[in-house]
Amino acid sequence: MLFIVHLICVVVFVLLGIAFWNGKGAFLIAGYNTSSREEKEKTDEKKLCRFMGKFMFVLAAGWLIVASGEIFKSMALLWIGLGFFMVIMIAGIVYANTGNRFKR
């Protein structure tokens, strides 16, 4: 049963990745959706969405490792997957919020 929950999480990440990759769903990006119209005009929405799409795909891969830990009943895979997921999460957040990468 828990495996199904993990797969649902992977599917959600992949679907979000596809939406972002196609330049849709910018309103789902925290921080961007609450910024003023002036700030949104300074941001390259297409570039931001493209990055978020890649980010979601990598997070889906990380969560797939966690799910495989459930399939094989391996705590090592579970911890490796969680570690990978957390490292990617922190690295992605730092990357997105430093260096004016998405400014026009």
C-alpha cells in the first residue's frame, strides 16, 4: 500500500515537471505567484518554468529511489533516496534564489 503512495508522489512530480517544462503553471511557483506585477515583468517566466520542470524531474527520480526501497524492503535505498531528495531540494532552492538567474 505504501508503495502506491510513493508512486503517486512520483507521478505528481512528473506531471508538474511536464507542466513547468511546457511553460505552464508559473502560478504554482511559490514566491513568483505572490510577487507584484512589476516584479513579474522583471522575471523571465519561461526560463523559471524550464528550471522548475527540470527540478521536478530530478525530484521525481529521487522519490523513485525511495519507492524502490519500499519494493525491495531495503532501508539503505530508503535513506539513499531521502538523502538524494534532500540534497537536490536544498541545492535547487539555493540555485534558484541566488545570482539573478531568472531576471530579464
